[in-house]
Amino acid sequence: MKTIIELFETSVAKFRNNIYLWEKQNGKYEGTTYQQTRDLVYRFGAGLVSLGIQKGDRIGLISEGRNAWIISELGILYAGGINVPLSVKLDSSSELKFRLAHSGCKMIVVSKGHASKIEEVRNDLPELEKVIYIDGKENQGANDISFEQILALGDEYLKTNRTEFEAIYTTIGPDDIANISYTSGTTADPKGIMLSQLNYAANVLQAETLMHVSAEWKTLAFLPWDHSFAHTANLYLFLHNGASVASLEVGKTPMETLKNIPKNIKEIQPSILMSVPAVAKNFRKGIEAGIRQKGPIIEKLFKHALKISYEYNGSGYDRGKGGTAIYKPLIQLYDKILFSKIREGFGGKLEFFIGGGALLDIELQRFFYAIGIPMCQGYGLSEASPVISSNVPAAIKFGSSGKLVKYMDLKICDNDGNELPLGVKGEIVVKGDNVMKGYWNNPKASAETVKDGWLFTGDMGYMDKDGFLYVLGRFKSLLIGSDGEKFSPEGIEESLVDQSPYFDQCMLYNNQNAYTSGMIVPNMPALNREIEKRGLKPGTDEALTEALKIIQQEVDAYKAGGKFENSYPERWLPATIAILPEAFTEQNHLLNSTMKMVRGKINEYFKSELEFLYTPEAKNIVNQRNLDALKKWK
């Protein structure tokens, strides 16, 4: 199968009465079968054709994950159009307008929650002919139309033009563009990644070489649906196998929507979830908070159960090997009295997570493996449609990004593009039918990124002797010492945040300096709890000084004599630390839409803090600047 349309048509023929989509309606989840989904797709696609959509026309889509999202995308593809999926986190004034103008969208499909953003920019977009409102619009203008009206137009069109409509979608070929997906634009203007019908179809079949999805499986797709990982691994991988995808219940605010995740998981009882590190960390915090509420005895028991499980599980692939086999009866007991109860909170049927989007801390992997829901780290990028590798329950090695998908080549290259031997780190370079066609209207960037069919990812990594890929981080985020030596900071940053309850966020910096510095966003409630235990009153000068000493001790734990010594080379650990007065957020543009730090913007935003870190006064963490920053967190 070489197109999304072939994937879909084959699945409808095979799984006609299976539920494909679950959506919350009137307080409960209701299902839409594969056949019902196709009927809606035909109606929507035919409606677009009746409005004059031609092959290759671009149509934007901005909405929360819901039935109408995938019906709109498939309808656009059946009409011969190209979908431009847009993040719900984009602001209207610049980010959204740039993407719509750059891609030349003729129409845009929008949900009620984001309609105001489109209203704000539509008059600045001369190529935008119509706005399609998923939830309708009061006082429609001449260039407004509702989702329901498109379906009605499709009904009329299909009565007399069904053959013509079939001729349109049956002539869509593997090389035709399906999506223009924009990068987050963390360093320059975002680039429009052109993904073809073949790119998606191939990546679905490649992903299946790592993990088979059963037709009985359900998932709750809580990641944004424009996110390439959710798009391929949820919507299309599940579609190909006759499985079910549930959308997250949308709240009145983004925070309310997030709070619906645990409730919806219990209702849907998923077999598998696609996650990202930020969400996984929140799950862990929720589990630990629930354990704490049960009192100190249960908390102590839980910590011991984790310790024993960590010993038994080893690094995943060597679980229960060697002398650890003696722990098996104890593991079974702990699973029965503790871990199985935690799994019930995830619906009771969850077999594992697949984690994408960023590097996943080893400690987090150990934690979820211990409680019986492995968090399997994967790797990919939108330019590769996106799946390149993943751990799966049958083949896990903590710290790695798993084994490679089949039907794709990978090599590790030096700066000149020469292939390096096994175990040597360099740039990850891949080739296969999943590699993008290029960047929309950007031949220069396309030529720099794809050479002779090989995609140069910009990520550093290496392959081990057992066939596991290790991803070490983006070349653009590397620390550079005064002697030119380079090091990826992401592992250290994640360890500091995950191992310490007192850190919420952390970013390291070294641009050919004498030493590495660190910027830390503190977890003030956790610090205050510890300060009270030490008999001090939070907020006092004495307490703030103590808080800074606690933070320094957490960093020193990685240095000689500390409990995590030798985890990382000492030259890359922060020699000076700045406490930041505010967090990295999407609102201040220091996190992008996939919750990754935008390093260049952070450096600029906290320029004065960075300059201070290379002064003699900064060598002592207890300095006036840090004390003043902590006061802002009270």
C-alpha cells in the first residue's frame, strides 16, 4: 500500500463495523465505525470539490483532536487537496499568519476554540477564500461556511457526480503531497515539511515492523493531532489495523482539558498510549502524590518495592538475569498489592506507553517498567514521517531509543558526511520511503537537509552492538568548551530535574567558556517543605539562604564524592548557578509547542543572568541576585 487512501479503503473493507473513532458526546463516549467514518469523509471531500477545490490546493486545519479533525484531513486528501495541520498552540498575530500565507492556503477548517484567531488574520491573507467552521458560526458572512454545510453540499454533489469524485481520489498517487507540516521555528522562520502519501503509508508499515497493533486495541490520543508522532502512530497506524482512537474531552480552558486526561483514560481503558516526557512526568507526579496520601507506611513500602523492581529489571533487556532472579516472588507480591492498583488508575488494560518527542530520562523509564507499564522510548522527526526507531516491550534497553524500523537505512556520519564505525557517535542520517520530499518553497533548506535521498537529522547519536540506537541530542544545543570539545547537555538537565524534587526546569550553558553554568527554575513548594522540616520559616532571609544551599547540594551530588558521581564528566556540570525569576513557558516563548526549550531565546531572555554567571560573585550560589530571584517565587 502506497497511499493513505489505499490504507483507509483497505481498512474499511476489512473492518467495516469496527469502531474507528470515539468522541465524548453528551457526557459519554460514542463510537463511529470505519464505514460511518468513510461516509463522512466522502461527503466532506465531495463538498470541497463542489466548492472548487482542485488537486494540490492547500487547506489549513486548526482544531483540538476530535472526529472532525481526521474527517477533515481525509476529506481534503480525497478531494485532491493538501492538508496544512496547524498547532492549536500557535498565536494568531504572527505564527498562524506566517504559516497560512507561506503555504498559500485557499481555505481553513477551524474549531470554535480557535475561530477568533482566524478572524483576526483572515483579512491579511488574500489567498484565503473561505473559512470552514467545525462548530458553525452565528451571522455567517459570504466567505464563511459550516462543517455541516460542507457535508450537505457533498450529499448533493455525490447524487449526480459520484463517478467523478471516485476518479479524483483513485488517481491520487504515492508522490502526491498529503501534508505540509510546519516546524516549530525555534531558530528561524518555520519550515513547511512536505510529506507525501507514500511517506505516511511507508512509515505506518515501517512502524509495524517494531510493534503490531491489534484490532481490539483502543488508545486515547491526547497529544495534539497535528503532532507528527500522534498523527502517524495514533491516527494512521491504528486505522491500518482496524483499531480505535479516542479523542480527549475538550474543557473550557486548556488546563481543564489536561485535567480530563486521567478521567478519560479510565473511561476508554486504552491498551497503549502515545506520550511525551512532559506528560509522563505528570503521570509520575500524580502516582507519587496518591501514594503519599496513603500515609508514611505505604509510601515506605512503595519506595522499597521500586528499589527491588529496579534491581530485578536491570536495564530492561537483562530483566531477571543473574542473581536478581531471587527477587521474582517478592516482585509478584508487590505487583499484586501495589502496582496492579496503580495500573487500575490507567483503566486496567494499559500494556505500555510509547514515548516520543524528546529524550526520556532513564529514571522515568525504570519507574514505569517497575509498575508494570513500560515506557518505551522511541525516536523520530517530522521530516521522517516521523518514526525511525523505538523500544518495545519485547526489546527494551533503558537509555536507548530502541531498534530501527525495517525498510529504512541508517548510518552515523562525521562532519564531512563520511560513515563512522559501530559505537562511534556522529550525526544520525536515514534513507527510506518515509523521508520527506523537502521543505515547501525552500529549496536551499531542502538541499542542505536531504542529500541523495539521505536525511541529515541534525541529531547526534550512535548504534550499539545489539542494534539499539542511542540519541544524544541536537547538534545545535551542544555545550562547547574553551578547547572546542562538545557535549550534549540534555541528559544532565533531565537528570537534575528528575532526580531532584527541588528543580522544575534546568538549562546548561557553555559557549567556549572556561566552565559550564546552569540556569535553574526552582520548585518552591518542595523547597519550602524541606525548609520547614529544618525548623525554618519559609520566606525569611535565613530560609532563602538555606534553600540556595539545598540547590547547590543537589548539583554537588553529581560531583566527586556525591551519590551520583561519575554519571557525567565534571567539566560539563554547572560550576555556577543562576536561580531564574520565572519559568520557561509557551507564553513567554521559551518553550515551543512540543514543550521543548528554545535555547536561543532563553539565552537572550536571561542575558543578564548569563553574563553574571561568569563573574567572581557568581561562584558562591548564596549571592544577592539569587536571593532576590527566590523572593519572586514566594
